[in-house]
Amino acid sequence: MSRPSQGQDVPYLFVNSKLGAEILTHLSSAEIYESLDNGSVSVIKINPLDLSKAQQIIEDTPGLGCGRHKISYGVASAEKRIQSISAMQNWQESKMSFTMLNNTIDQQSLVNPMLNDISSSHLLNLNLGLSAFRSRYFQTNSGVSGMKWIYYHWRSMTIHRNDVQVQLFEHSWPQPSVLLKLEGSDPNLPGIVLGAHGDSTNEDKLDFAPGADDDGSGVASHTEVLRLMMENNFKPKRSIYFFAYSAEEAGLLGSDEIAMRFKGLNIPLKGVLQSDMIIYKNPNTPKIIYLISDFTDVAQNSFMVDLINTYVGVSWAYMKCTYACSDHASWNDLGYPSSFPFESGPNLNDSNPNIHTINDTMSFLNNSYDHGIHFVKLALAYAVEMSNK
Ligand code: BES
Ligand code: ZN
């Protein structure tokens, strides 16, 4: 956002809808010019003299001050960007549907025995470990320790396997991400990613942030998938990457860097699964799997539906996050097919009321572990079916 004003050309801000609302509230000169991608991107026209105020709002809005917002100067340039966003959206949807068309379900003999071994006490214990850190905020010492804890845990689970590497992935801020690679027997085939964010936050940045549901639950779920793979001596055909991302709560920073590194190194991926908040069940709404339908891949989402029907046996529905609300968006932005099954809906405010507070704890999730198990089943079925053909 540091580009200087281009003379008196009118600036058009391309921002997500949440940030758009923030700018419209605080800048009297701001007006909405167009809304794109089913309302998730707002194009906002402002007075050139208000540009630095707008940039300040973007930087000050928690979690949204990262580099994914764009400015066009002058109406012609704004129109060009609008055209390219709309065109790319169509192109992405049709291309991705095409590449995924022949995905079948044929690994039942491997998946079913592993599904029977899923254990809620493992899920619970892992999450107890994670939520015991004072905070896993990306700029705190305990946030760094939390990631190292995941690193040592994943290493100890896989130390006997010479096809597994675990590493801390360093960023320009203190907290690393954790990367585990289970190498496929055919390492040239596109691999898959199971991702969750290891960091946590409190609205009051330095306060306690146990982050049991957001997102200890996602890390615990992927760790359980890894445990089952190790105990069943699973050796996939394609490589499987497990990620605990740093700094999701600061604006998807860790996953953004990692996805860009993959793109830069030309590492092909068949698909990405994000697990973020998978245990809480809202007592007043249907206990089903909500598949986030925006910033995700249409064709892979419909494969998720097949997996739910085959292996999980619960109802499901689509819902929108309306903005780039978790790490799936970092991959989706770069064209990697990505999906995000979510714990509660059908509206965003049906979700866990305690996230980003001191009360996002294990005890608040006490009665919900059976709900979490549905998501572990889905992740396991996804990982085996996607990676083994
Ligand atoms: N897990 C949340 C996202 C979420 C919350 C999805 C509630 C659905 C319902 C995630 O960790 C988060 O807090 N994301 C930020 C945005 C991010 C870009 C900083 C958010 O939603 O404010
Ligand atoms: Zn989260």
C-alpha cells in the first residue's frame, strides 16, 4: 500500500468487503463504485486528498493490513482491473472443474479401518497441550514456543520414517510455521496440503489466547490424521504436506508466504484442505458440516460432498465466509484448488462466540468432541483418497 498518489487521479480501492465497510464508515468522501466476486470484493472511490487516511485505515484494521489490497488510479485503470477480476473468476472456475473431473472414491479398504481408529481422546489431549500456552500470538515468545511444541510433537510421531521430514519454516517475524512432508512414492505427481493455523489471538493482543477451537482444533485434527497414517504404516503415492501456519490471525501472513514459495518453486498441488474451527457446535442450529463456498474451489468442494456422503454420513450445506477469512484463501488466490469445511452455520454469527478471547478453551468445547470427529474423518478420507492415485 505504499505506492504514492498519481497526481490527482481518483483512487479506486480494491478491498475485501469487511475493510470496505470500515473505510465507508470513516471516510466521508468514500463511495462504493462496484461490488465484485459475489460481494466479497468492494471497489471504493475516494477523494485523492483522502488517500493517506484510507491507507492508514487499511493498516490499522486488525488482521487486514496485509498486502492483498490494491489501488487503481483513474476510472480507466479501475475498469481494467474490474474486467480482469471478473474474467479470472470465470476462468478459474471452469479450469479447476475440468482438472478435477475424474476424481473417484476407491480407497475404502484403506480408509475404513483407519476411520475406526480415530480417537477423541487423542484430539482432546493434543488440544489440551496447545491451549495451555498463554497465547500463540505471532509476536510473542509463547507463540514461538507453541510452534516448537508442534514441531517436536510431529517429529516424535514420525522419527522412525525416512520418508518424512519436519521443519520449522522461518518468516520475517518471530513465530515460525511448521512444515511436515510425507514424501509420496511418486514424488513428481502433484501433492496435497492439510493446513491449519498454529497461532492464536485475543482482541487485546497480548492477553491470554488459548485458541482451543481457533485453531487448536484444526492442528489437533491434522495431527490425528498423521497419527493414523503412521500407525497404519500408510505410504501414499503423492506427497502430503502438513502445515501449522504462523500469523494467520495477523492477516494470513504465514500461509501467504508459504503459498507464494510453492508457486515460486513451481511445486504442483492437486488440492489443499484447511481446518480452522472444527469442534464447537452451536446448540441452536443444525449440527452439520458447512462447506465454505467462497475463496474455495467449486470442483474440489463437490468432491468433499462425495467424501462426506461416503465416509462421514452427516448432512452438509454450503455457506459463505464473505471475505478471505482463513488460510484457504492464500492458496486459492494463487490458483491452487482449496476447500474449507467449517463447524457451524448457516450464518457467520452462529460460530463459536468465544474465539479471540480468554474463553476459547477446552472446557467450553467439552460436549462437542463428537462433532469434531466428523471433520477428522473428512480430513482423513480426503488425504487418503486424494494422495493415493
Ligand atoms: N478462524 C477464524 C475465521 C472465522 C471465524 C471463520 C468465524 C468463520 C467464522 C480466523 O482465524 C480469523 O479470525 N480470521 C480473521 C481474518 C484474517 C484475515 C485475519 C477474521 O475473521 O477476522
Ligand atoms: Zn482461525
